Amino acid sequence: MSSANKLLLLDTFYFLHRSFHAYPKDLIASNGEHTNIVFGFASSLLDSILTLNPTHIACGWESEDQPSFRKELYPLYQFSRVSLEPEDDHIFKEQLPRVINLIEAFNIPRLTENGFEGDDVLGTASTIASKDLDVVISTADQDLLQLISDKILVFRPARPPYIKSELFDFEKFKEKYGFEPKLMIDYKALRGDPSDGIPGVMGIGDVTAKKLIEQFGSLESIYEHIEDVKSESVKKKLIDDKDEAFMSKQLATIITNIPMEFNLKDCVVHEFDVNKVKKIFDELNFKSLNRKLDMLEKRVALFQGLPPMI
């Protein structure tokens, strides 16, 4: 990364789901509101900004109005995801308006597009923005690693006390996975992804998928050289599940050119009305976050004297 300007994109629903499971459901404000995901998101938002020090910021948001095209392509997509119990689902969803309220109080754009997942929104925004500045996507979602380039990095937040934060660039990704980021979709096409219900090729696991990619590269190249696959059993699996493999690649591929409105000028880190945020914090008994909020207010104030940004 080389640009002085940096866009931070938050995978909002990753943080919301993480917070729901990390903080007790009986975290309730004095006014009776459940607050575990709001508190967790607020804390993560403050930590991300203070750690990464962006000049621009935006929050990705899932579309709830209509199913994504992936569901239409493969109805079992994400079917294996564990659904929340009705009571938990209610506790989760009743906090979403507060999360939106908080994002607006911080003067941060919320990016969403009907019919597309939050990953597609982040993929498109990062692709557009990377033409003008550096981009950091904050998430632990493995899917978004496919977007890594010389201008796009992925920040995987810490999960104390066991998991430290990591900043993935091109070289770090390749060191960890053994292939280039753009081939993550080919890896998932072969191995599948149980967490998203992506089938892959039956009987091909992590080791075989990596060997095939190391030898041949993309899924298309593997099938072009199918006769060069030495293992007859692997070759048969590939031939038998060819349609599933290519469908799986389509399911795993993040769309980077969806027709959405995105203007970098809207993402510039603006001064925000700290009193609005403090009012929310007071209403929800988030006193422990006030110190971080004060630090952020001072940090943002410094930007106001700088030359205009993109």
C-alpha cells in the first residue's frame, strides 16, 4: 500500500453476529433494550478506526428485501447455516435499528443493494475505491480474502484472548494458503464450503484442492488439463462433479461491479456530533466506551485542518 488516503470498509454483519455470540443475551440497558450486538459493534467500530486510522470509512449492510441471486442459482445455498432460535432472532433483529442509528450518529455511510449480499457490496466498493486510494476491509469472513490485491487488504480483528489481529496483504495470504488470493474461489469450487452450503467436488478436501491449484491454477485450467491429473480417483471425482464445481465457483465469486451508487466523497471521515453518540451511549449504559469515543473525537478533529481529500 502506498497512498496516504485509506478507506476502511466494515463487514457490519460479521461484527453483529460475532457480538451476538460474544456478549451475553441478558446485556440489557436500564430502559429495557437488549444491547449485546449494539455494544459489540460500537466497541469494534471504535477499535477499528483507532487501530487503522482511515481517512475514509463506510459500513457494508446486508439486503433484506429480496434473496440474493445465489439463492436463485442454488436454493440450498447457506441452507446449512445454523438459524437462531425464534427468541434469539427477535433479540438480534430488534437491535438493528439501534445499530443503524449509531452508524448515522457517527456520520458513516451505510452501503447496501437489493438482491446482493454484503460481500458483493464490499467487493464493488473496494474495487471502485482502489482506483484512487488504498482499501482495508475489516472482517474475519474468509470469503472476502479473494479481494486482496496490491491496493486491497483484509484486516482480521483480534478475538481475545486466543486470536490476535492480522492484516492480510498479497504475500501474507500466499504464505498462509499457498496460492494467490484470486484463486480462493477455485479452491472453494473444489473443496466446497460447508458454512455457506457450497457443495464443491464430492470427496476433494483441503490437501487435494491445494495440490490441484498449485499444479494447474484455476478451475478452468484444471479441466482443460484433466487428462494430466495423475490420480484416477481424483480425475473421476472431477469429471463426475464438473457441473457442481463450476456452480460452486459461481456461488463463491464475489461480484465487484454491481450497479450501486458509491461516492468516495461521502466516505471521508467527517466530524460527527459527539453529543448524539454520547446520548446513545448514555441511553444504553455504554459508559465503558466513552474513553475510546473521546480519543476518536480528537483524532477526527485533526482531519479538519488537513488539505481536502478525495
